Amino acid sequence: MGGELDLEQEYLAGLYARVDRLRAEAARRLAAARREGTDPARMDLWRAELARLEAAEQGLCFGRLDMSDGERVYLGRLSLFGSGAATLLLDWRAPAARAFYTATAAAPQGVRRRRHITTRGRRVVALDDELLDSAGGEPDGLVGEAALLAAVSAQRTGRMRDIVTTLRAEQDAVVRDEHRGVLVVTGGPGTGKTAVALHRVAYLLYTQPHLRTRGVLVVGPSRVFLDFIGQVLPGLGENSVVTATIADLVLDRCPGVRVGRVDPPRTAEEKGRADMAERVAAQVRSRVRTPTEPVDVEFERQVLRLDQGAYARAVRRARRTGLPHNEAGLVFQRDVVEALAGDLVERMEAVVLTETGEAIDGGSADGRLSAADLRALAAAGVVVDDARDEDEGPRTILDETDRAALRNALLADDGVRAALEELWPTLTAEGVVAELLGVSGGEWSPADLPLLDEAAALVGADGVAARATFGHVVVDEAQELSEMAWRMVMRRCPTRSMTVVGDLAQTGDPGGAGSWERALAPHVRDRWRLAPLTVNYRTPTEIMDATADLLAAHHPGARPPRSVRSAGETPWRVRTTEAELPNVVAEVAADLLAGGGRLAVVAPAARLDALAVVLSLTGPPDPTEPVVLLTPGQAKGLEFDSVLVVDPAGMLGEPLGHNDLYVAMTRATQRLGLVHPGPPPAELAAVRER
Ligand SMILES: Nc1ncnc2c1ncn2[C@@H]1O[C@H](COP(=O)(O)OP(=O)(O)OP(=O)(O)O)[C@@H](O)[C@H]1O
């Protein structure tokens, strides 16, 4: 195919020349906008355009469709047009690109030949053709998919790559799904749920450009995970997406919160239940004193009376605004001060002028009193009768300006403020939750975070980040979210346009979802849909076979995904003693590393410190390092060439530990080993002993 390679190389060179011209143009425009410096929006626009063009540098063009009618379409990361608007390259997200992912020999969709073009830098290195409309066409399925098999077998880098060149038909259907509510991408380990959800974001940003301004949020289980997937969207030319953990979202609203404790599983589970929302709300409500009697407020040595009716009205009106507690408190204050001022005014209004026409105590003759006068008047307790001149009718010396001054004086008074604060206290989320749980604050647990967020929403938080909502939200490892955590995610997505990614068989959090219906229906009723994926692109057959007994024991009826390949290496287990365990781990870890690529040692949290010593690991986990030590929770969503699972029985001893063990075992793309002190758990007895 040498001639063909040369031809494609020539075509590719033309595409890069076009991109280079566009880049130069964008750089020139950006520089001009910078020089003028008057239009930041224009600068942002050209900066984003430059980033988009730069992101396309790697793998600019990766495919070609030859149609039966003779048309030829090149596919790539963006669309490029030549003179006369001819399409030189078609964005993979365009409708006409779809056939690249979905055409089969059985349903060729007008495609005669599908060509995968593999490039390195700006060079074409391989072509892989499938003929779809001839008798000699490849059968439907995975056979002959050199590009796919190369991609899934490749050594891992510690960072997820995009899969735009090899997206499968069932995955493409999820990426382009038109469902407007919540799409739940489910499937076993390694089925590409995360990858698909991220490609769906790129697709939605392309087809619904308004999302660029409304914003897209990707919620993931940990910073390590978010770093792991962090290159995928920028690699697809999309740089505007916000990524956050649940903790990050809470910290935006409650910047002082520190997480440093873990709750016992039962407590965590209880804190995650939806009825906690009502308890948080009740706690906030309970801080407003119920108006059962009049309230006396001292102001400048006299006692003003807030009668019970006015008090109750103020509470009612403030609540009816629907504003968060602290903002509603301002409405309450305004009403109460109004009532108190009314009381004051009533006492003062009959003030007469002296015979010489001066107001008592230094007020001006036109009746206008300064705030100081008013306070002095009030302090003097002046009650002067007979304010009327027969002909003029009632004379009021306090006009609206005076009343406003009076209200301000009341509001500025320490005593009045203290009284108002007692009736309707200013609250903090931390204070509310600490009171509710009967703790003193300080360090919080992960299960406390959604409670703090709930309280922050009810109390009202300051700042732009605190109020941020998004046009589309992706929730990854969504099986981990408690009902309370769902509430906080939903608050950030008023349109309920979401892509939810998860596998209930991998739930590790005691508060996590037992069913999608239970998690989602309270928020979207029936506007959610399942989008199942069935093929495992990560974990080879041998490793999935090793998990079969575990899955069958704890999730009877669950169908494991079909592995797309076999790695030719059978998983093994090594029995050891408690005393020998660290050294054995160090030894077999070295063996696995010798097999090439990156290794994750996954162990129960309690064993991490000791293992870090024998593996000479320090610092927080970094999946780009050759060896990384993780708990099953930290390993969620990640993948490694080799995985060594330590103390599976220890994992199984935890609530939902079977899911943790399943997660740990399915992180490997090539090799899996297990080290167990004592006999193996029954679920692993069938794994070959080394
Ligand atoms: N069509 C594809 N082409 C190439 N690689 C793919 C394809 N689909 C998935 N993969 C690869 O398979 C691996 C698993 O994908 P991903 O992490 O998205 O799966 P997942 O379903 O989210 O897994 P888990 O639930 O176990 O965390 C990744 O390395 C991904 O790049």
C-alpha cells in the first residue's frame, strides 16, 4: 500500500498547511485584539480558537469514507474547508461522519470503504481498510479492527486518551443520543463509560453551542481521577469544561471546610439519606424564634415594643420570599425595623414647635430632624402633645426622609442589631450542620459534605462560584453518590440535562446508589434513560474470568461485559503469612513491573502505610509514576498495565467490600496478581496459585 500511503501523506500535508494558515491568522487576530486591549471577549474568542487548532495537531485526520457514489470524505478532529467551501476534512461530530462509526457490512449506509488512517505527528504510518459493500467485506464485529486492537492493547501512560478514532457503534449511539434529560451510561468495567461520556460532552458542545456559555461540569470521585481523565476533552479541542469532585463543589460554597475524618459506614449511610435534607431545613427554620409574645427592644434608653402580630407578619413575609435564610433575614430586618420605627414615630409625632418656632432640642424649623436629633429626641423620651394647629390639621414633623433616617438609626444601633440577630440569626452552613449533628465543627467527613452544601443552599452563600450552575453535568462513578449528594449535583443543573456514568456492581460508598430509579426519579421523575454498554475494552478475558465467582456470589444475575481481547496472561495468586506479607508484596510487585508498563498495588486503607515503606513510595498517589499504591476507592475509574491486589479478604471484610475487590481486580489491562495472607477467600479459590 506504499502508493496509497504516499497519497494520504500528500493529502494530510495539505490539511496541516491549511491548519497552519488558520493558526497564523488566529494568532495575528489575537495579537491585534491584545494590542487594542479593549475587547476581552474578542481576545477570549481568538485564544479559544488557537487552542482548538492546536489541539487538532495530534491525529488531525484519522479516517476516510469512500462512498458508493464515488464521494470521498476525510474525517478528523475538526472541519476544514478549502476554496469554494469544499470540505477538506469533516469534524467527527458532524452527522455525515456518523457512518464512520456505525456502517457495517450488513448495513453499509452507502459506504464502500472505511479507512483508518494512523498518523504519528504529521506522518501517515499505517492504513487499515475495510470494504463494506463487497462480498469480501469483513464480517460484522471486531475482527480485523487493527486500529482498535492496537489502541486497547497499548501500554498505559497514566492518562486517559480520547478514543475518537476507534469509537464503536454502540458507544457512538450513546455519544450522539438525543435524550434531553438524564442519560445513564451503564455497563461493566472497562466498557468505555467514562470515555463515552466525555466524547458525548464534546458532541453536545458541538451540536448545542449555547452550552459553551451555560457551562459543562464533570463531577468525578477524586482529584487523581479527574487528572487521569483531564486530557481527554482538551485533546478533543474542548477547553471550557469545569471538573470537580463533590468536595470541590462544597468548598466553592464553604471555603473554610476541611475534610479530615471518615465516618463509620452506618453513620455515613445515614447521613446520605434524603430525609437528612428535611432535618437540615428544620434546623435552619428552628433558628428563627417563633413569635409567641411581643418583643421589647431597647433603643437609646427607651423600650420599643414589637407586637406579636407585627413580628409574626415579618417572619411570614420573609419566609414567603423564598430567599435563602440570610437574605430573607434582611427582609425580616427591614420589616421589623419598620414596625419599631412606627412605634417610635407614634411617640414622637406630636412634637410641637416652641413659641419661637423652633423644634424642641435643636431640630430645624421646617420640621426636618437629623438622625442625631431623632436619637436625641427619642432618648429624651419627649412626648409632646397638642401638635396641631387648628387650621392646618395634624402636623407631622417627621417626613419620609426623617423616617428613613430613623430606620437607619435603628439599624445602626448595636442594641437593636443584637435583638434582630437573636430573632433571626445570621447563619453559616458549618454552624447549622454542627448543631444538627451535635459536633463542634473542626474536621468534617466526606459524608458531611452534602449536608454542608444543603445547609449552604438554605442559608445562602456569597460569591460567584457559590451560585454557579451548568447547562450540562456529567457525573462519573455516579453509583457512589448518596441521595444527599444527588441533591447537591441537581442544584447545579437546573435544566437536568445530564450524563450519568456508573456501574452499580462497583458501588463502594455505603451511602451510594442501590438503584438508578431511586437515585434519579425524585429529581427528574421519568426523564432518565439507561444507555447500556456491553463490551469491555480494558480488562482481558483471563482477568474477567478470574472475577466471575466474585460477581456471581454478590451480584447474581449480573452479566459481566464481554472482553474484546485476551492478553495471554493468566491471573495468579500468592499465599503468604501476615508477617511475610510486605516483603512478598515487594517481591511480586517487582515481577509484575518487569512485565512492562505501570503497576498499581491496591490494598485496604489500613495496609497502605506499611506497604508504602516496602515499596519506597512517598507522597500522594500519581498514576503516571511506574508504581502507585491505592485503596480500592482511589483506584476507581483508573487503569494500569498491571495490578497487584493485596489482602482481598481484608477488602471483603468491609461493607460493600466485594464491590471494592471487583473494582480493584478490573483495573488491569494486561496482568493481575493477588497476594493473600492465609487461605484465599472462596470467591478467589479458582484463581491459579503461583
Ligand atoms: N472504542 C474504543 N477504542 C479504544 N479504546 C477504548 C474504546 N472504548 C474504551 N476504550 C478504552 O477502554 C478503557 C476503559 O474505558 P473507560 O475507563 O471509559 O471504561 P469505564 O466503563 O468507565 O470503566 P470502569 O467502570 O471500570 O471505570 C480506556 O482505556 C478506554 O480508552
